[in-house]
Amino acid sequence: MRTTLTLDPDVARTLKARTAAQGVTLKQVVNDALRRGLSAEPKTKRKPFRVMARSLGLRPGIDPNKMNQLADELEDQAILAVMKRYERSKRG
């Protein structure tokens, strides 16, 4: 049977290398690969993995309305640390 296949570039390179290494035709390499692939046992079907979602909530004492305030404070601390390092480097 004659047919046209569109191969991915990596598959085409592998086929070309295999034909050169084995000294056989592209037709032989493709037919052998298809035979091996089609005769292989199908993989066993696995049960789908399911994640059971549940609410973890926030730890006691954490106010979700103050998250932005916390982010601002952390950013301020980081900026101050950078400024201190810069001042020390200018002196030293």
C-alpha cells in the first residue's frame, strides 16, 4: 500500500540516521518500527488521579484584609536593607 506521511522533524532525523546505520531503505525502517509499535501490548489503563479539594482556610490571627499592608511593610524593609548596603559601600 502506498501512502503519504507527514513526519515530525525529530522523527525524520531518527529515521534517516537509522537507515544509514543499518544500511536499509526508509521503507524497511518505517515498516519495522510500525510493526514493533503495533504489536506491543497496550499500556494498562490506570484509574484517573483525582485531587480532593478542601478549604484550608487561614491560620488564626491572619487577617486577609491586611495582606497588602504586610506586602508593603516587607517591601519597605527590603528597600531599607538595600539603602543601608549602598551607604556602607560608599563609606568603605
